[in-house]
Amino acid sequence: MPEIRHTPEAPTRIRVLAPGESIDAHRHDDHQIIYAGSGVLAVTTDAGTWFAPGTRAIWVPAGCVHAHRAHGHLALHLLGLPPDTNPLGLDEPTVLAVGPLLRELILASTRAPHDDTPERLRLRAVLLDQLRASPQEPVRLPTPADPRLAAVCAILHRDPADPRPLSVLAAEAGAGERTASRLFRRELGMTFPQWRTQLRLYHALRMLADDVPVTTVAHRCGWSSTSAFIDVFRRAFGHTPGAHNRSP
């Protein structure tokens, strides 16, 4: 990993990122909430990549070394919270659902002046309550350590539509199917089909952020039909790919 920047406090501000733009690996002494509102944000650590469409936020705990990458135009709302304030009790990045109230609280907190007026303290208290109630979502691609498992994952990263079963992919990586299956559960905490679905959703979000048509996305990411893709996407994110593409 390149040189890591250390920022004593997580910023509370808005930062605009162009498609494909990234922020190098860094860490903060404070916790951070990152909300984009549109496009897709990817946060990567040594443990994996968490990805969030505009309807989600990403929680990054204090001290966690992470990098950002934008897919589509992003206006990142970056909200810092003191390290002794951890409403979620989490020690790794986590994707959170953002309802209408939480969204407005994040926007207001990042646009208003950073001070400790009674009004702002009340705003922060409601924000913390909303964070505690926000559902956590398993939108993550863990990073494999075993070289055989990493080889299998790399094949599918290059071509998410690759339809070959695990037995064939594992053989290409120099492992048996049973070994590879155990590695997926032990190292990544999910089955091979679950990981492949997460991978395909990640690539689908990236393509949608670049305005690739829904039918093309479904084909390039390996779904048998556009309707099958729409069904999986809706169950994962609560709206259709077309609605995601039209999000402001």
C-alpha cells in the first residue's frame, strides 16, 4: 500500500469527485460517515471493498486505513465524529441504509458551520439516534489472502459474466473444488455463489454510474436475463437499476 496520510480529525465538509477520481489511503483519529447522494462510492481497506450507491452511507471507524474511489460524479458529504462517540460499536467499515431523515441530517451537518452551538449539538444528538437505528447492509467484497482463492477471485473480477462453475475456476487456480469452497467460507465469510453475486452487483453499480444501459449491464455481469438482474438488484438495494440510473 502507498504512503498513508494521517489526518488527525475526520473532516466535516463536502468534497466533489469526478468519475474515476480517487483519494489515496489515509486514516483519521475520528470516526467518519461518508455519503454521496448519487453515483457509487467504493471504500477499500486491506480487508476488502465496501461499495455504496447514493442511497447508502459508509461508516469508517477511527484509525482505519482506507481509500476512496468514485464511480460517476460524486459530491461526498464527509462527517467526522469524535472517537469516544461510536453509536454503532463497529470496528470496520460498514454500509448503512439512509432514510429521508438521516439523509437530511447528514446534509445539514456537512453544510452548516462547524461549531458547538446548542442548535448544532441537538442536531448531532438526533443524527446519532438515527445512525443507531440505521440498518446495516452486507454490501462488501472481502479481500482473499490465500493465493489460490485470490486467483479465482481475480478471474471473475476480470470478467464478472464468466459462467464457469467453481470446480473449473478452482482447477485453473491450482485447487480442488472442496478446498476452494472451504476457503470462501473461512476467509471471506460467504459461499462462492454469494461472493459471485456480490461481485456482480459491485460491477453492475459501477457500470450504472457510467450510464451503461440496464440490459447491457445485465449481460456484462452474467445474469441470464434482464429481468433476473432487476430482481436481484431490487432485493439488494430496494429499487430497480433504472431508478438507480435516474437518481440525482
